[in-house]
Amino acid sequence: MPIRIPSELPAQGILHEENIFVMETERASSQDIRPLEVGILNLMPNKIETEVQILRLLSNTPLQINIDLIRIDNQAPKNTPKAHMDNFYRTFDEVATKRYDGLIVTGAPLALLEYEQVKYWDKMTVVMDWARRHVQSTMFLCWAAHAAIYHFYGKNRLLRENKIVGVFPHLVQDEKNELMRGFDPTFNAPHSRYGEIPLVDYQSIDELNVLASSEKTGAYLVSSKDKRLVFITGHPEYDPDTLEQEYIRDSKAGLNPAVPENYYPEDDVEKPAMVTWRSHGNLLFNNWLNYYVYQTTPFDLTNLTTQDTARTQRDKN
């Protein structure tokens, strides 16, 4: 089954060219089934690029999915046309009364700011608390993962002196967890971040399971025991050239960035990058949609129960 997105969304043409099955709204409306309702809260400045990356991973599933693209406020993003935002995005306030089977909260380029310094932090906390009541399972990516751990459990990140950037091997820690089904014992995933929460901090929270980690990057994949919160500290959604584009951007800005580790053969930026994480990314998103969303969500979304465990744990700290 395909994902269901507006026919005019630019991502549709890109996904069609990649032979990814996307269903237009008109065709999907004639099918007598209940699609999954999934929201994407896109915090990245280049909205279109991030849309394509995440929609690509959501599309390889037998489930039909209705997608809502959500913006946290009405501020105009620097790298996305206003017309695109007006045509395809809904503000959080517009969807605040809706319930979702799944929600994905993207990362954001806010690594060096304290959370309270982020201009939309107050709204972000409202969204995270709202998701506990209105969403069956929420996936937080990179910055959003650290932000959610801080908000729900009071564990703040540390800022590394040097950015951790590259593609790193990770070990499966809980092979029996449904989210890890089909994973090889060791798999690769990209990272691009300054923030880090020590592994022992995750392990100190009774409500969380560390599912995969790396000696170099620490915890990579963490979930709540009730499957309603998923924290991913890396970027399984990255395109083959995303790390390269970040490296070129930072080089042009005079930031003297480190060459992404395990990305170029022999760390030679003149050689084509090695792509070793895409199968893992697809499997991860498929497992989340199937086992954490589809298999657990009520048919009638008004029957969603309030998620109290994270709030209770945070209030203890």
C-alpha cells in the first residue's frame, strides 16, 4: 500500500521517479479501509528535502497512510518558499484537536542553543505533551530526541567540543524488541550532531529500553516500554549525499569541518561516498509503522489513552 499525499506536493514527482508507490488523494478516498493517520512535524529549514527523505521511508509499507505536514508556527522558513508552506502545511494549532496513529518530529539545526533559548521552545513543550494524549506512537529524530528526553525525563544533553559526524556501526541491544526485528547484529547509521546524552542516563530511566547503541555515538535507538515514544539520535532518513552537502556547506562557511567518518573511502572526499545505511532506515520505519503504530493503535482514535508514564518519571527527577 502507498502513502497518501496531495497530488501537487513536489515530493510526489521525486518519489514517482524512484519507483515508489504514492497514491493521490482522489484514488485513496475510494478505498473502504481506515488508513493510518501520521503527522510530520518538520522543524528543518529546508522543508522539501526533509519531506522527501521521510516520505521515502514511510512509503515502503503495505499500509495506507494519510500524511499531515505540520509546522510549529507561522514563521517563514529561510530555505522553503512561502507558497509551499501555505499550500501543504498546517500549523500545530490547526491540528491540535486531531488524533494521530503516529507522529514524526524531525531534528532541527539548534545544537548550540539551550532549549529555553529556542524561540519556539514553549510551543514545543506544548506539542510534546499534546502528543502524549493525541498520538499512539511518536518518533523523535536527533535534536528532537534529545529535547524530548529533557522535557519528559529531565536529562539534559552534553555538548561535545567536536561534532560527531559520519556513518557509524551500532550494536543491537535488544534483539527481541519488535522495533529490531530483521536487524543484523551490527548495522550502520549516519550521525551529525554536537549533543550527546550519556548512555547511563538512558539506562537510569525505568520506562525506557535502549535498543541499539554504538561505542562511538552512544545510545542510538531508545523506546519507551509501552511503545509510545521512540528516540533516534541519528539520521536514518539521510540521502546518500546529505553528509557531503553538509560538509561542503560548512567548508564554504570557513568552519573547517571534519571529514565525515566512514563515509568516503579512505576518508578521501574526492571519492564517491559509501551508502551503507538505507536498508536499515527502511526496516526501522517499517517496524515502527507495523509494530508500534498499526498493531497497537485503536481503530477509533478517540479511544487513545493518555500516556502518563513519561510525565510521572519526569516529575520524580
